[in-house]
Amino acid sequence: MGVHHCILEAWCVMLCILSCVTTNINGSRETSHEYDDDDIHCLKSIKMSLQDPHGYLLSWNFDQISDASMMCNLMGISCWMNRDDHDKYLRVREIRLSKMGLKGRFPLGLESCSYMELETLDLSFNNLSGSIPSHISTTLPSISNLDLSHNRFSGQIPTHIANCLNLTVLKLNDNQLSGPIPSQLGLLTRLTLFTVTNNQGLCGAPSITPCTQHHHLFQDFKDGFFIGYEVSAVFVTTGFTCYYYLIGWQISESQKWVARMSFGEISKGTNNFSKDNKIGTGKMGTMYKAVLDNGCSIAVKRLNNSPLQDMKFINEIKTLGRIRHPNLVPLLGFCIKGPERILVYKYMSNGNLYDWLHGVEDKVMIMEWPLRVKIAVGLARGLAWLHHDCNFRTVHVNISSNSILLDENFEPKISDFRGEVLMDPNHTNSKRSMRVHNDVQEMDILKKNAYSFGTVLLELITLKKRSQMSSPCSSTQEESLGGWVSQLLRSCASDEIYQGNIDKCLIGKGLDGEIIGMLRIAAICVQPFPVERPTMLQVYQKLSVIGERYGITYDFRISRQPDGEIVEIG
């Protein structure tokens, strides 16, 4: 029965994806008509990772960008307007850098762009080389049009590309790719244009060399692709039926971990989702404060209405519902009624870290150094636990100061949990799905959290937003985040560079030694290559040394829990 159910579940997911219309996942920010710092940070990273011999990207002058329209007018960039009930903002939708003579490997900067819902990436007719990243579906989760043709990419086509479920166009022709075409690509039933010609080492598709040792792979690919392509329309109605059955079953399962709450109770507690009860907005939806009849305050996240939100909704319940930790925001319950998808959390009275660091002046002034150290240590502790101790090894895919909430004691709580669950590759429990295929790829994904943590650490030290962490007078290398931190470390406490970038509230208070120590930790976290970054356990151990000076100590221990139990740690 269990095997049949797993097969049914997988089939339902495939049909659901096949039948849903691709839409942009709404996100929002509190400030209208501003660009998103994440987008600017991503574009900076892309520019830094490419060689531009003809100077096409010189127009990407981020120091002159003051509003969203200027960002969207950069060469090769197209945006789309995202809205909610009160706000609107522009996000990068397409990056088209074709025929620019760009050199280098596949842009490493795209690793920092997974929080962007990028739909089109066109790097065709350049001189890019090296392999296509094995974890490309994690780097480009929403991609629908990927054109890497007419370059010098080598190696095999990664099987993980089959997890880019929105792909409609995939152009890999005229490269130096080799090996068999992954049979998994046959499951991409939205794929309408797929070209791989003129890759001398590639085998297993019409008009190119057959794979003599892997002929069955080509047959699987051919059968899967054409059958899936031809019959997809037939299953649309069945797909929707099966999809709603699957969602209903998943919701029923979720009640094992958290309570299902009444929509009427939540609506009443938020004054019918009044603007006055609104706490903030995020990429998944809008957060409200609700006061229940018993006087208890809760935080309510009302998800944006999108066909793709259901799985994120279920994922958050299945992840946060099964784990407990002092540095994770507690998930108390959920609600589903018609199109409404609502998550209920413990209310955090001090809001999010972003507002404290980049908000009004009086709040920033009272965030003394020991408090910043406490937040840094607590955040590192939570991430280290997720990576190394949690029974469901989990990666949070969007760590930022916006996703860090602060309770009444300023203990940091990781929120906005759209993470993906990893598992030990040697684990054989069929009830748990493995989202990565090898140790190297898993480590790369984990190290992305270290990079994001490093940027939050820099925000705590400098009060600068991500988009402000560069020097206008720096060389190309120094414009990178790692280069910018290295420049700070090379300066001494009396230098203008140091004093001009460190938060002025920390200058002249005898904290320079600790500030330099935290800068060094941040510097290794934001190294451009994942292999050069530390694990979050190593980061936590280094920060704990600073935290102990202020009496900030935690009992962190590695202790695996039996599968299926609630995981708690003190």
C-alpha cells in the first residue's frame, strides 16, 4: 500500500505541474516604488563573475541606481510589476546577455539569485566555458527559458536540470557537451523547444551519435519526451482532480504536527485582515498580527494566491511542523479554506532584524554591540542545528535580515521557511525524499546558507544593505562582496575606509578587536567558491568565542532523533 501511495503521489505531482499555468509568485516589500536589494545584489554578483572584454556591462553602474526603473533599464534586464493590496514593486524577470563576447564559466553570481524568480536567462553566442552547474535547478528554480547555445560549455548535461519544472525552452546546441542526454528530461512535459545539436561528444538523440553503451537511455528519453508531449493535454482534468486529492491528503497528514485553525477565528483576530494589523510583507505573502479571544497574540501569514503556493504551504508545515528549536520561529497552526492558505506562528514582538538595522534612527541607536553579538550567535546556532543536528537536514533558501524575527528578549528566530529538506545519501527510508544527488552538491547547497549568513553578519556590523556593500572606487575584483570585506580587513581602525563603513555607533568604544574578528568570519563566509566557505557549525563555534565575553552561551550538541519524532533541543 505504501509503495502504491508513493507512486500515486509522485504521479499526481507530475500531473499537477503539467496542468497548472505558470505564474509569477507574488512577493512584496513594505516600501513602494523601490528596487529589491536582492535583485541588485544578484546583478552585481553576475557582473563580478564574468569577463567583459568589450565593456557591454560597464553600463551596469550600480552607484547611479536610485530607483527601480533605473535598474530595469540596465542592458539586458527586463522586469515585471508585482503587486499586493497596498504595494507595488519591480522585480527582475529576464536576463538577456546574448552576443556580448562574455568569457568565464557559468556565472557563479547566479548562486546568490535563487531568491529571484528569474524566468529567462539567455547567455547564447558568448565564449563561456566549463560545466553547467549540477545544482542548476536550485540556482534557477523558476526558469522557463534557458539559452546556453553557441558557447564552449563542456561536460555532461546535469540530470538535475530535469527539476526545472517550468522549462519550456532549453537550448544547449553548439557547445562541447559530452555523454548521454539524461532520460529524466523526458518528464519535462512543458518543454516545447529542446536543441542539443553540434555537441561532438554528446550522444543519444535524433541526428546525433547513438549511445552505444547506453542505448536504452536514449530510448527512455525519446519515449518519455514524445509520450509526455503528446498526451499532456489529455490529463489536464485528471491532473487537477489528482492534485486536489493530493493536497487534501497532505493537509490531513499535516494535522499530525500542528493544529488546523478556523478561518473565522483568524479573520476576527486580524479585524478581517485589516491594514492596521499588517506587520509586513514577504515573498510568500502578507503577515498580520492577530489577537485571539483569549487575549493571546499570534502572527498570521496569508499566502499570495498562486497555483504554485500550495506546495510551499505544505512544505513549510511539513518542515517547521516537525522540528522545534529556540532559534526557529514556532509554527502553531495553519488554516485552509477555499483559495485561502494561512500559516500561524508565535508572535514576535520586536519585529524583524531588517527594520532594526535599516529602519528609523532611534531603533538603530539602541541596538548595542552585545545585542548584535547575541543575534549573530543565535542565528549561527539555528543554522548549524538545521545543517548538522536536525533529523530532517534542512536548508533555508532565503536567509536575510528580513527573514530573522526577534522575540521579546531579542532572541533571533529564523522565519519565512521555504527551505528544502536534505537527507543523508545513505539513508534508505522511502518516506523521505532526497532533493540532492551527491555529497558535493549537497555541500554546495549548505554553503549557500553560509554566504547568506555572512551578508547578515556584515549588515549587523555596518548597517549597510546588501546593495551598498561595495566601494565606488574599487577595481573589478574589489567590487565583489568578498573583495570589499577584504579591503575593510586590510585597513586599520583609524583609516577612513574602516570608519566610513563600520557603523558609527560602534566606533571609538574599544570594540575594534571584536569587530575585526566578526569581519574575518564574514569574509570567509562570502568567499566566491562554496568549497572555500566554512560550515555553519564552524561559524557558530567561532562566534561563540565572542559571545562568551558577554555571557552568551548555548548548549549545542549533536544528537540525532528517531525518525518521525518532534525534534527539540535546548
